Amino acid sequence: MDYKFYYSNENGQDDYGLKDFTENGYNLKCTTFKVKYPEQEQDVQPGMEYLMNPRPIYNNPYYKASGKLKGKVAIITGGDSGIGRAVAVAYVKEGAKVVIVYLNEHKDAKETKDVIDALGGESLFIAGDQKDPKFCEYVVDQTMKRFGKIDILINNAGVQYQQKSLLDISDEQFDETMKTNVYGMFYLTRSALKCMKPGSNIINLSSVTTFYGEPELIDYVTTKGAIVGFTRSLATNLADKNIRVNAVAPGFFWTPLQPACWEKEKIPTLGADAPMKRAGETYEIAPLFVYLGSDDASYVTGQVMHINGGLVKG
């Protein structure tokens, strides 16, 4: 199916992902491209993968593992679905044991566990609210009891809400976004650091929206910018301890966060303004996390890795 789209107004609002800049600002634009994701939306954050149409592609059957993470233990927040699920699958293929932290997406978590079990992987699934520092301490405690160490921490969990104006962002929404995306990362990192040894590493999830300033995700972009600063500062702080800290800034990937955030009309054009003219599938980003989590990246710290189909050049 082809999808033809025009801007709804001359100042660029409601562009549903197709941005055309001229020296005078936004310009009326028409484009035709093949729709991969039909209109859909969810009324729950951070979204449910089992409700998506089509389902995201999280597993690359042609991926050739080589034991890059053999024996390592990784905590992955938001690992039940989306990017977290794809990373968990790739990590298990590379020999890692994974601790999957998620909020309440139990059906998605069960699907992920079934995949990990089928691959012969070892896993621990823990449900709870990362905004609670005591829960973060519990995650670390249970990881140490089960596996005895923490080699990799992936702070992937997050929420995002579309709002047309700053005036539409309530105190409650701002608080929820900040505490989920920033406080939760801070709490879990602080708890995990007590158990991390030289050679371990932390990978935080930022976003391409930080680098071009998505106008309808103001509070979300604020948190993702904070994550960049946190990553760079912590990397410098921990360098002499040989604990690496990096961030990944994805572009638009087909994850539950998309239909849970955007109005349904946005979904068919998701990623269409990138040079590659499409959104990414989650299996396409997982190898980057493998690289950063492995000893191949032993001299990489304080970096933000861009993977966005060419939308923003790092």
C-alpha cells in the first residue's frame, strides 16, 4: 500500500514525520512511499509488543554469534520488548546471562523468556517500578544472588508522550517522564556500581530526538539530553576504574513506544524523513549493544553512538 501525505499547515505542526526545511522554514511537501506500519495506537505506556501490527522483528536468524559475551552477566531494563528484547536475544546468542527488568508487561516478558529458553540461555525476570530506589536495590541484590556478578548494565527503559505544546505538558506528565527516564537510570546505576568491577560497562539509551529537538516530545527530549550528559560525566569519573560508560541514540525504531506515544496518523510515516526512508527494526540495533558490551570496545567510553538511518549524522 502506498501512502501519500501533505503537511497540514505551513508551520510544520502535524507533519507526522515528514519534515522538509527550506531557508524560509517548513515547506509544503507531498511524498509517496510504501506503508509498512498501518495506523494504530495504544493507551498504555510504555506499550505492549504483542498488540503491534506487524510485530517487530527482534531476531536475526542469520546472525553469527562468536561468544563475545560468554560468561558475562547483563541487566537490561525494558528487556521484555522493543530494543531491550532484541538486545537480550543477541546477548544470549553471544553467551551472556541476562536479567530482564520490566514494569508490568507480563505477556511480552513471557514471550521473551520463551525465546531465551529456546536458545538455551539463562535469565532472571524481575517486574517492578524502576522509579523506586528500593526496587533498584532489589534488582541488584537478586542479580548477585542468582549470578554473583554484574558485567553490563543497559539502561533502556523509558516513556515518551506526544504533546503539541509545552503548555500541554502537565506537572504529572513531566514528573513521570523525568523519574522514569532519568531517576530510574540514576538509581539503578548507583546500586549496580557497588558490584561492578574493572572491565564492566554501562550502556544508556539516549535518542536521535536529542540532536534535532523533536518539537512534540519536549519533556522526553529533555530527559534524553540529560542522559547524554550523565553518560559523558560518569564515563570520565569511572575511567580510572576501567568501567566504561557509553550511550546509544536510536532513530525511529518499530517498538511499542511508538504506538503508545504518537497519534495513529503518525505511524505510517514513521522514519520516512530519514535518508533511508524507513524506521529501523530492533534486530538492526542489537549488534551495536553487543559491540559496546564486549571487550572489542575496551577503549570506547563517553561516546554516543548514532543509529538512525542517516537522519542525524554523529
